[in-house]
Amino acid sequence: MNACRHAALAVMLAIGIAPLAAHDFWIEPSSFRPETGSVVGIGLRVGQNFTGDPVRRSSDLIEKFVVKQGDRETEIAGTEGSDPAGVVVAKGRETTIVAYQSKPAFLEMPASRFEEYLRLEGLESIIATRRAGGQSGKPGLENFERCAKALLTGAVASPAVSTPIGFELEIVPDKDPTVHAGRFAGTVLYQGVPLAGALVTAMPSANPAARSSVRTDAHGAFSFSMLQPGVWLIKSVHMVDAGWTSRWFSHVDWRSFWASLTFDVPNAARTGGRS
């Protein structure tokens, strides 16, 4: 492994990416239901079971870090090395969208742990591809990108929630989930195209063990029949062959994309007057 890879791996270890038990990434704001005009800290978290360590702001890792309120999208300001990684002022009218995409980062994992992680994230097709190519005993060499969004509840629902931000991998709700408890439906997009067969997991903050998972259909669509009130994490992972140029020049076999969406489902008492 060359010096650049050593440096990249050191960064991943520092923010807790490398251990298999700490792979989920999500946005955790200081409030999912901010008061109008209040300052909201935008925390980035990496961990498991909705328990995570802070990922401090690093310009070297940020591809896109924006807030969308109404029709306006602006970059999120912050201090280098800080946690929270940024701050936004909540206008409070419509649901606010916070979005973060990282630049590609390298990760090498021993073969057995790599296969365990693939199985955990529903990427059995990659296991089969490696087996067919006689690569099952080879370490996993990948570049990964984080594609996280969070919704901050406003006075009214926002149609922008159902519009893609443009991430490599993205979970797009059919309608604003901060309005009503109950069924949650959406689409997983890869490079703007519906992704079939992707594993999607829904996890409540109050009881992460009560998670449930479904696969997207041929049109990239999925749904969960009931989301109880409280904060939820919806996540999905997709992996593709990195291509011969990446193998030749970067010695990377795979590219992975980790999408997440966090939001607070209201209880009946909080839905009055919102639409």
C-alpha cells in the first residue's frame, strides 16, 4: 500500500469507518423540529444501531454539504475540524432538507470481514461475483462515498422532499414523512436512475433493534407499512465494479455508495395544521 493509501486509511480509522461494527453514516441535527429562526447544529455521525461518534468537518472529505429551504439551496457553513460539522438557520416555513455527500475514500478490508459486511448490507451479488472470479480470498479494495440527507420539520410540508438532490445514491420519499405517522414509501436512485433489488432498512432511534428491511422493486420503489412516531434512519448501500482503469491506476476493485435519510415522524398531536 502506498503512502496515499496509508494516509486515507488513517483518516478512516480516525473517524471510525474501518471497523465492521461502525459503518452506518447519518446526519443528526441538534433538533429535528427547530423553532423558526433558530440555529441548528448539523452533526455527522458514524456508528451502528443509531449510536455514533462525531465526524468532524473536513473540507478534504466534503463533496457537497448544502441546505435547501423552499427553492433555495445554499452551502452549509462551518469551522474546519468542528462538531457539529455545520450550522443552519431554520426558516421554519417548509420542511428543510440538509444534504451531505463525501468525496471517495479508500478502504481495504480482509476477505472474511469484507464478505461479512457485504452479506450484512444485502450485497450478496458482489459475493457471487467475487466467487465466480476466484476472488473470494482476496481483500476487499474499495472507494466509498457517503450520501446522507436529513429533514427538519417546518410549519408545512415541502414538495422538494420528493425531488432528488442529485447524489450518486439517494433515497427519495414519495411524500414528506414529517407530516404523518404511518406508511413510508420512496425510491432508491443510483446516478438518477431507479435502482432495482437494493436492500433498504428502516431503523427507529428509540429501539434500533426493531428495524425492518425490504428490497426495491423493478422500478426502484419500496415501502414500509408503519413508521411509529419518533426519529428514524432509512438506509441503503450499493456497490459496483470500479472498472479496469481504477484497478490499473488505483488498485481499487469496487465503488460503494451509502445513502441515508433521517427525520422525525410526528405523533397525532403534532400533525394539526400541517399539510
